[in-house]
Amino acid sequence: MSRRIVSLLPSATEVLFALGLGDQVVGVTYECNVPAEAADRPHVTDTIIPIGATPAEIDQIIKSAVAEGKQLYQLHDDLLRSLEPDLIVTQDLCRVCALPAGQVDQAMQQIGCDAEVFSYDPMTLDQVIDQISQLAQVAGADPALATDLKQRLESQRAWQPDQRPSVLLLEWVDPPFTPGHWIPDQIEAAGGRPLLGHPGARSEGRLWGDIAACGADVLLVAPCGFDGAAAQEQLQLVIARPELANLPAVRDGRVYALDGDSYVVRPGPRLLDGIDVMKELIHR
């Protein structure tokens, strides 16, 4: 049965299109841009975070909003009602990244919407694939995508390098945040040894002194919400910090920028592409 689907997070939108359900997606967020045609769907959310804000500015906006009890995201209730969805894909993974499920539930009650809600909340790489399979089942799609991803991940993990360099990935740079969720899994699969990571847990703010003391062989900068060009700019700011002058990765020039949205922070099929990219960088 064909469904009318609204996706409230970019990773879910990517998954839905990869499952062959693009024609059934009737609404997305302002950040949903993969595949390119997804951006043409009606945008049912907006944010108080201005386009072009720096990492430090975004961090301050988020802190102020949390302190004042303000919502970071706005759901356009009238538009959602007009789209008449029978499946809404949302999340409770990160209130900074997308509209949380609780806010969606409240809005649905206000507008009298009785759509089914699927909360897409993977915390590890294996859970990403499991939840892709679950979403396929809920949406009535062929689950072959999840099977293919599982086989590919098993193949990536089977590779055993002669050496495992220690790897520090920063998913935010001002202030610095070290990675959680599935990112340490990616580094492991790429043949690295993740430092200051939190597998299956949330990312964590750190002091630059912690970063300097970790002794990383390789430094990756993959800021959430930024593309490769912005990541490269932020990498230059990171390696210019005097505290990091003696970090082995900086001293030896083993520092690299990654397109975070494409390869690291959006839990979808492209995380496995991210493993391949990390592998190439880590073992240069």
C-alpha cells in the first residue's frame, strides 16, 4: 500500500529515497538535500539557527535557547495538516539535530493528525542498518537495502591492517566535541583506533588540553552540518591552535577534513562510504 510520508530529519529522507520510496515522500525539512530532488518537496520545518553562522555562534545560540526553554526548530502545523501524511519519520536522538518526537506528538494532537510515527534513533553502526530494515518494514519497502549494507559492513570489518593508528575525530570545533554514536564504529572499521570517543553514546565537549594530550596519530575534522569546504576551513583553524603544536598528527601533517554531512553525522547508507574515505586517509 502506498503511503504519504513526511520525513523530519535528513538521514531518514536519504534512507526513504534509497528504499525506493521517494515518490511517497510528500514533506521534508529545510536540511533535506540528498538526493537533490528531495529539496524540492515542501519544507515542514524551520530553525532559529541562521544560515552562515560560525560554530561558535551556533553553539551560543543553542546554549541560549536551551537556557531560555526555546525550541530550536519550528514545525509548520498548517502545512503538515495539508499534506495529510499517514507516516511521519522523526527522532529522539539529538534535539540539536532535528525536531524531537515529543514536539511532533504535541503538534499532531493540536492539528488532529493521526499518522503513524516512526522514531529513527540508531546509536551504533549496526543499529543504523537495523533501523533501516525496520523503516523499510513500516513503510512497506523491499528490505534488500539493509541486507546489502550489512554484507558490505561485514566485508569492511573483515579487513585487518598491519597497524592501527590512533585517530581523533572532531565533530565540532568551537568548542571541540569528540565523537559518539556510530562514529567510533566507523573508525574501527576503517582500521583505526578511536581516541576520546563514546561508542553508542552521545558526543562530548572537551577542553583543548584534552585534545592536545591524547597523542593522536591522525586528526580528522568532520563538523556536523558543514560540507567539505567548510570542514577544510575549520581544520586550518584547529591545527593553528598553539596547544596542538606537539600533537603527533599535527606535527606529522596527518590532519584531514571530512564532509561531515556526507560521511559521518547522518546515519544512513553513506556512513559506509565514510568508512572507505576514512580508511584511505588513516592509512596514507
